[in-house]
Amino acid sequence: MARRATAQDVADLAGVSRSSVSLVLNGRGAGNLSEAKQKAIRAAAEQLDYTPNAVALSLRSRRTRTLGVLTWPGACGLPQELLHRALIRAGEHHYLLLVVDTGGDAEVERRQLETLQDRQVDGFLVVAPAMTHYRPSEALTATPTVLLNCVDPDGAVSSVAPDEVQAGRRAAEVLLRHGHRRIGLLVGDPATLQTAQRVSGVRQAVAAAGEIPPELCLAGRDIDDGARAAGDLLRGPGRPTALVCTHERLAVGAALGAAELGLRVPDGLSLVSLEDGEQLTSKLTTVHRPDAAMAEQAVGLLVEQLAGGAPEVRQLLFGCPLQVRASVATPGQRPGDAADPR
Amino acid sequence: MARRATAQDVADLAGVSRSSVSLVLNGRGAGNLSEAKQKAIRAAAEQLDYTPNAVALSLRSRRTRTLGVLTWPGACGLPQELLHRALIRAGEHHYLLLVVDTGGDAEVERRQLETLQDRQVDGFLVVAPAMTHYRPSEALTATPTVLLNCVDPDGAVSSVAPDEVQAGRRAAEVLLRHGHRRIGLLVGDPATLQTAQRVSGVRQAVAAAGEIPPELCLAGRDIDDGARAAGDLLRGPGRPTALVCTHERLAVGAALGAAELGLRVPDGLSLVSLEDGEQLTSKLTTVHRPDAAMAEQAVGLLVEQLAGGAPEVRQLLFGCPLQVRASVATPGQRPGDAADPR
DNA sequence: CTGAAAGCGCTTACAG
DNA sequence: CTGAAAGCGCTTACAG
């Protein structure tokens, strides 16, 4: 790479001092420099294709317009949609992201955090792969930080997270509205807060309808797990007419398991997924976690904080809308979209 | 955040000059400073929890230990596995990544590239979501750059990419070895080089076996597309006994479509996927694109170049190994792993 | 209206 | 053996 032009180069070419170049290029030329010199400077900058060195700018301004992102993989890798949208939104605010994988390990996180602090990042985003509690370390609370898809139980740091309990409730409700009474529940990793909340929501809704809340059936992480679990449930006594799955893969597996028993979705079995955003099929009725909106909100909150805005802690819970597609029907009948606008 | 300690703070505490601090902390103390002063400096640094400001370091050294990453989403979003592994490997070399989404748009890419150059990134990684040709702009070729999952047809820049033709060949070969003669071919986006190469490989292998290469059946991107396409093929004349799918989702859909016709995998239908790394099911026999190894190699190449190593262009093609699982059997028989070691 | 100086935090020759 | 100086590329008071 040919050496980049510096402000000095521009100054030399325009026959002025470095300071003048800076003034003009930062819009403070008017009233400080003659029209002619301003013009000369702009022309020189143009000619040399000059743009300021961001590193030098950072050293001087003590701001890097860089956000440190702490994340780690879940069952299906990094939270890619959240990261992707955060990256886009940050770019719109002229921030760049420095993403590190902590592996979910506190010691690794400590080291990574130090690296990012050495890099003088302006703030931090913590992006969890699945809804969870997250206790920020002191190093983190000392810097503007926003949690995404996780919450600080002590409420010390702002967060943007999905309302997973409500999501579970909505999944059960659409089935109840269609007349289902025997609802099965397939879950992935039962140890996570995400699963616990989703399950709790489902049970709340079922109980509220006066029915006996379903046992949860531990399925696993991939399609085969879903197929196996659904097969077991559908072959067992008190066969459910509908299934809520905490993950999209399980739902797809359930459809496969049902098909192997000669049951079609939704005629023979209704299915609702608390999807994780993979969108494996366009048929599945899901409760949608609004990753795009959440990521944008989180970045917005952080940028606002960095701009010296409101420093109060805000813990935002995003509602998860029901996405009606084609996997829910009245038991023993054909597909039907819930006309119920809720 | 409390003000970070600077080298000056350490010097003051230790009662020496800034230069001495720098010398000692960079391992050049021996022979330059008395033991006592060295000790004092180390103690002071420890006490103040001093680590050098990376921005200042960058300004002086003209190296940022930062890599710019140009990427864009494909049918299933950003190439997350490649990005994830690149990020990890870069970290091991003490590099951090600045990732931007160009949206596959040349004008956006130009702007993003400029931003990254202003940030003084040491080198670039171009990470494509699917194998493709990529012609680097001049700005890119002027800086150390490595392409990942794409190749420069002009061979001006180093690249690490999968051998998709071989992948296609291997998928067909495992089926041929099992005795399949009527092989169907489900493809995603037919306009991509990735698909073209995979299809070409399949056809080569089938032709080499003296059979008539299969027509390709345009399926689409998700599971439903696969189910529909497979259903059509399986209901049509000259029903195939096996299917090659260019994407994992299509293969899962095919299994679903087959199940709906009462056909089980692999007894009634054999399936091989040219997977895209989602690992939706542990049953599917696939040809595996070695994303982890490719990403690590690409980062390695770039880091080597940055360390002043061999500047020759290298265009690496990675073989894609067959991953034998449980979706291939002899036509009309039960599952059987190919004992054939190849 | 304009340029010289100071300073962001570092390291590396260079005098003493 | 040790410290003062220069310089990476910028911007912002501050003299003139």
C-alpha cells in the first residue's frame, strides 16, 4: 500500500499549516480562513485522497468509535442474527465492532475484556446465545455496557432481552384457542433459563385454561432428537394432539417423526415452535424472537449512553409475536389460521 | 471508568523516566537498567495494573493487530462458522477482527473498505457465504489480503476455498458404490458457482460410471422446498432410489417428503447432502466442507504475510471429506456403511 | 486571519 | 547505566 496522505501532505500541497487543514476539513473554516485557502485545502485533500487516520484521531480524542462485543456459542453456535444486526446498526452510527468469543468461561472473558480495554473500546455489548442471567464483572460495569439477550439479575446494567415466559404462553394459547387439550412439550437443554421460562409460560397458559399442565419431554438439540421424542410421545398413552417445541429443530423433527407414523401436520398433529430464528421451514407456526429489533435497540441504548445521554439503567423486555403459518389446526381437522387478532 | 494508568504513572511511582518503563516492560531491561530499578518498575506496573494503551502503540508502530473482514450474507445469513473460527484463530495470533457486512454490493464495499483503511487494519479477509469468484478491487490488492471461501479468477490474491467439484463427485460416488443407478439431484440457488461446481461434480461421477447424468431439480432454500421437490421426483416416472442435495435443508426436506409418501430413509430412499454446516441431523451422510480448517488456514496465511513471510500468492483448495452416517443404503435394503475406505 | 505549540500515550535512537 | 528528545498523525487552544 502506498503511504497514505497525512494532514501534513495536504498542508504542504495547499501551502498552509497543518492546523488550517484540520480546521477546514472539520467544517470550522468559515470565519477562520480566507475563501481562497479553504478552497485550496479542499482541492489538495481531494487530490491526495486524504482521509484522517482514525488511530491518531482516537489517541487524541480518547474515543475509538469501537464497541467491544463479548459473546459465546450456544447449542447452535454464536447468536448470529443478533450479532449481524448489531453490526449493521453499529455501522449506521459509525461504530465498528470488535467481537470476541469468551467460550462462556469467566477466566477467558477476563482476558478478552482486558484486551478490549487495551484497545480503548468505547463501550461493551454482551450478546448471549440464549436468554440467561448474566452478572457483569466490575471491569464491565465501569464502562458503558448493554446486555443483549441476557439480563443482570442485580439490575446494575441495561439490558435488552426477550420475554420468554410470554413467548411460552403465546405458544400454548394458540393451541388452546384451536381446541387442543392434550398438549405435549418438547424441550432442548432444560438447564437454561431460556427453557425454564418458555416452559413456565406454556404451563401458565395451560393451567389458566383449567387443564393439567404438560410434563416436559426432554428431546435434545437436533432434528433426530425431535423426531425420536415426538415418536415416543405420539405412540404413548394419551397421545397429544399438539406439540409445543422450544426450538425450531425439534419442531421440524417432530414433523418428521409424525410423518413416519402416518400423521401429517397440521391435520394429524399441530405444532408450534419457539423458534431460534433459523427459519428452516416456512410452514411452521412460531413465536418469533425479534432479534433484529432487539439488537438495534441494544446498540441504540449503548450509543445513546456513549453520546452522554441518559445514564439510567434500563432493563427492556421485548414481546415475542405469534407468527401464524400453517402448522396449527383444530384437532382432527384441516389447517385454519386463527382469525383471533392477538 | 477510572483513568487507566499510563507509562508516565508507572515511571512516577517507580521514580524513573518513561523510557525506562518502556524498556523494562518490553524485556529490554537487562543490561540497560540496574536490577533494583527493574524491580521497582515491575512492582509499580503491577500495583497500578498497567497495560499499554494499544491505540498509542498502534500510532507509533503503524500496526494495529487488527484484521478487516469483508463479508456478506448468503441464503442462510452470514457464513457464521467461517467467521467464528477465523475470529478464534486470529485471537490466538493476538489479532482482533473488525467485521463489516458489504451486503454483496460493490459500492457499499468500497465505503466499508475505506472505513477499515482509515482504521489502519493490517490486512483483509474476504469471507464469502458460498463458494464464488471474487475480484478484489485495487484498494484490496494493495494490502495483504486473503480470500476465504472464494477465489480470485485472475489469481492476484491468495485464497482458501473448498473443492466443490470434488465434493459433488464424492456425494455421487458413495451412492454409486452402493449400487444406486437412478440418482436425483436437488439444488438450491442454481445461479451460484457453488451449485454449478457441485452439480458438475455429481454429473462427472455419474457419467464416469457409465450412467446418464441426472437432470437437476430446482428445489429452493428451505425444508419445505426440499420436501416438495423430493415429493415430485418420487411420485414421477423413473423414481430415483437416491437423492443428492446441494444443501442440508433440502436433504432434511427430502426425508420429510419421503416419509409423507411412506418411504423411510435409508431403506426406501438414500440421501447424501452437500451440507452447509448446520448439522441439523446426526443421521445424514454428507460431504463436509471443512470450515474450521479453512478459516484457520486463511488466517494463518494472512498472519504469515503480515509477519513479512512469503508474499507469493497461494490459491488453496481444500478437499471435502465424506462423512458417512446413516442415510445411505443399498437400494431396497437396510442401511450399510460403505466399508470402502476412500 | 494564520501558524507554532502542546499534547493524546507510546517506543526508540541518542546524548550524557 | 540513565534521561531528554523526537516522532507516529491528529486537533485545539493560544499567540501574533
